[in-house]
Amino acid sequence: MLLTVISVAVFLLLLEVGVRGLQLFELLPVLNRATFDSNAECATASDCGSDSVLVTSDNPVLYLELNPEHPSINSYGMRDREYAIDAEEDTRRIALMGDSVAYGYGVSLEDSVGKRLESMLNASPSTTGHYEVMNFGVSGYGTRAALEFFELSARQFEPDVVVVAYVMNDPLTTQALVPAVAEVIQKGNSFERICRYSQVLAWISLNWGRTIAGAQAMESYAPIYDPEGAAWRDVVASLRRFEEYSREDDFKLVVAIVPMLYDFDSYPFATYHEQVIETLEAQGIPYLDLLPEFRKHAAHELRLHDQDATHPNALGHRIAAERLLDFLQPYLPK
């Protein structure tokens, strides 16, 4: 046993020396905190959509809100430019509601799905008038919080179309997501310590995390997709209220379903994905399922970061905007 332990230790030591030698000549990437968590790169950059712009809200449903004193946030608490309440003549408005994906976490505002869609609409020969796609996405907001923010802010702008970006973690409340974010930060800190001591062990840790991440996430989401559970009932009620507002205010409501960025060939969230679709169909709400389009790429190609299976990168946002451009044509004002 002692010889075995010594042999393994010597092997790992030689492997560590070899890996660091290849890293020295830039033949292998150096693993560090940024490899695990994109927050390390975006902690101070306003165009990365850092959560540092979030402040505690007095509204218990929202729990958090965007700080209007931050340079990237407007006076209405949106990651967007300033808007007048009343639209100019011949201007059509689309309100984009949702969480950090709608917000554009990790990408520049111009690369986010809302602003890409706005540019495409205004450049398209098939549309008339001028379009404003207003970004009401806030990191951490589930469907219930998105509805609350619509009632408090977006509704006063009288949008012609409302697009609700639905991500698989949206049944979670903002309060419930805060501990999850703290856990990711803690894991990032642990990974950073491993990187200092051993690049080989860091590689093993990184790949083991990739292997089990999908199964762990699906299992942890089971309670929030329980049809009789409070979280799912809130989602159904919030979608129903959005639909009621669409009739009261005479706007078109569309839901865009954004898949989690795990292996699309054996997509672990397929059951929950179908549950969302069935609910939308039962309520008669038009929806755009982005999973078929995302499946044309490997999931890792669309990730903002290697370990981030929630947030699309600029390519993912562009794909979503292109599909929305086509899908929205029948719902746009003529």
C-alpha cells in the first residue's frame, strides 16, 4: 500500500510538472478563478452586467432591484437608456421582461437579446415605424417578480408587445436565488485555492463538476416544478395575469423559453421544459421555444462561461434575437 501511495504521488507530481511546463509555453491554459466563474472578470465592469448594480428593494416581491444611481441603469431601474413615458409618434414599443438572461448578464448592452432585436427590427425592410425594445430584465427575477416589475414600471410605458423571457429557474423567488449565488461564489473560492496548489487537481475538479452538474440541477429543481407546489402555482398565476393584462391594455403577449445550457442531446430539463409549454398552450399564450435553435450548437458554445449553464454568451443572445425577429412578425403593429 505504501509503495502504491508513493507511486501515485510521484505520478501526480510528474504530471503536475508536465502540465505547468506546457502552460509555461502557452500550450495549455492556466486554470484560475476566472476559469470557474465569470464574476471574476465582470466584478467591476458595468458592461458585464455585474450584480454589483443590485440593491435591496423595499418591495418584498422584488427583494432586489437595479440601482438607478449606477451609470448603466436608468432612472426607471432598467439597464437601458432613458425613455419618455409617452412614445413618439410612429414608435412601437416592446417590453422585455425577465431575469438575468433578459437583462443581458455578462454581455454588453448592445450584444444583449433586447438591443440586438431592436437593431434588427429597425433595419428590417418588413417592419414599419421605429421600434424601441425596452429592457426590464433584472438579475434574479422569477416570473412572479417579473410580473410585479411590469405592474410597477413597464406598464406605464404602454408597450405594444410584451416578451417574457422564461428560464428554467424562473419558479424560484429572488430570495431563494441569493443563497444559490453565494454557494457559487464559495465554490469559486475553493476552486481558486485548488488552482494555487495543483493545476492537475483543479482540472479534475472542473471536469467532475461538469459531469454531475446537470443531474444535480435537475434534482434540485424538482420541488419548484411540483404541479401542486407553491412555486409552480405562482408561475401559472403570474402567466395568467400577464395574459389578462394583455387583453386589458391591448398589447400582444409572447413568452420566449430559454433552455438551460446543458447537453442538448440528452437534455436533463426536457420534462420541465414540456411542463412550461403545456401550461402556455393551456392558457393560449403564444410562445417561442428556443431549444430547437440552440440545439444546432453544442451547449458549451453558447455558454457565457465554462461553468455557467444559465447565461448565454453573445452568440446565444444573437440567435435568440434572430428567432424573435421572425417569430414576432405576426404580432407587430402594422
